Amino acid sequence: MVVEKNMEKNKNYNKKLKKYFNLWSKIYQNKIDRLFNSFSYLKWALKQICTHLSIKKDSKVLELGCGGGNFLEKINAYFKGKGYYIGLDISKEQIKLAREKIQKDNIKFIQGNMIDLPFKNDSIDYIVSCSSLHHVANKKKLFCELHRVLKNNGKLVYCDFFLENNSEKYTKKVKKVRDKSKWSKKFSGDIQRAYNLMPEFLKKMHPTDYYIDPYKTKKILLLNGFKKCEIILSPDTRFAGISAQKLLNI
Ligand SMILES: C[S@@+](CC[C@H](N)C(=O)[O-])C[C@H]1O[C@@H](n2cnc3c(N)ncnc32)[C@H](O)[C@@H]1O
């Protein structure tokens, strides 16, 4: 009974999510290239993700919740066209937009749900993502699925919004990262600015997200078989990165 209720809740949530991001694609994505350069937290995320990857000629990289494909295009440029890239998104309109905008032989886009990936076991070298995993309610199921498709030694690296962890230990660590430079202030300001730029009707439709804090995330990753899990701190407690590896036989 509880399981059925949760399945129904998830179905409704995904319906809402698809509708929301289909609309989002029409409003936001044509401005994102221009906006990207002024959002310091997105640039930070791209840098963190790229420095945690080491793409070879035949590496397979999967981006979860790729939206209009901007991130994947930038990762491909960072690695000078090395590797194969697959962008996956639940929204049909976002995928349509990505396919229209980015036409490269080594990049393809597919519609799908990250909780139920259309890939074989042990088939992906890297899974990356930016600002998307917080939409998934069942993190345990999600990480189990990601672990399944990753090859041994494969890596998950993503940046996302998190529930703030108010523990003293965490705040102390973030304080060390948060320096007094203008950049640190801009970082936090940009997160708010991105939200403020959202049209009012979209703000009202925004699906309730499933934020959890980075330490809880780390625990779930470890419970699902991931190893070498690292929390990448940013100057703002609401935004962080996570890197974790699939390492069998250690
Ligand atoms: C905030 S957007 C981020 C888009 C892109 N990563 C970027 O930074 O421009 C979140 C994306 O995640 C996608 N998404 C949400 N839940 C998903 C799911 N369960 N499976 C696949 N994509 C999902 C949405 O459709 C949306 O395009």
C-alpha cells in the first residue's frame, strides 16, 4: 500500500517535472549561453567536474539531466573532442533543443529517466551532472542504478544544490573555502540571481525538490558500493560537488 502510494506520488512528480522543464526549455535555454558566463557557480561546477575526469579517446561519458546540452558541449570542448558523450534528460523538449543546437559526431542526446537507465551493466566510464540529481526522490535507487552502469574504476562526478548541513564541522570547512574575495560573494549572489531570473509563473510551478545534505549523500553512496567518495566544497553551503568511484575488488 505504501509502495503503491509512493509510486503514484513519483509518477505525478515526474509528470509535473516534464511539464515544467518542457516549458523551461522554451524560456531559459535560448538565453543560457549568454547567462552561463555570468553565473560563477556554473563555471565553478564545470571546472570541478572537468578536473575530476581524465577522458581518453574511447571514454564514454554520460550526463544526467543534460537539459539543452550546454554542459556536455563545454566538457567536450575542454577535452578537445576526445571521448564519446551521451546526454540524458527526462524532458522531450530539452532533448529536442539539445539535438538542434549541438550536432557533433561524438555527442548524442536521449530522452530517459536517470533512475532507470537504458544502458548495460558496466558500460560507462564517467557519469557527470550539474543541478539535476536533486530532482530524484529515491537517492538509494538512483545511486544503485548509477553503480550498475558504471564500469569498474568508473567515476561519478556531479555538482548540485544541497540541503544545508548546519553541523559545526561542515560550517568550519566551508568557512575555509569561503575567502573574503569578491568572487566568493559573487558565487552566493549568483545562485540567488539565477533563481530571481526565473519568470514568476515558473517559480510557482517549480516541482518540490528532494534535497539532502552532502554528508547524507556520501553515506548513501558508500552504502550502494561507491568508494573514495569526496565532497567538493564551494563557498556557498547550498551548492557543492560530489565525486565517487566504482571500485570492485579492493
Ligand atoms: C536545473 S536543470 C539542469 C540542466 C543542465 N544540467 C544545465 O545545467 O543547464 C535539471 C534537468 O534535469 C532534468 N531531470 C530531472 N529529473 C530527471 C530524471 N529523473 N531523469 C532525467 N532527467 C531529469 C530536467 O528535465 C532538467 O532538464
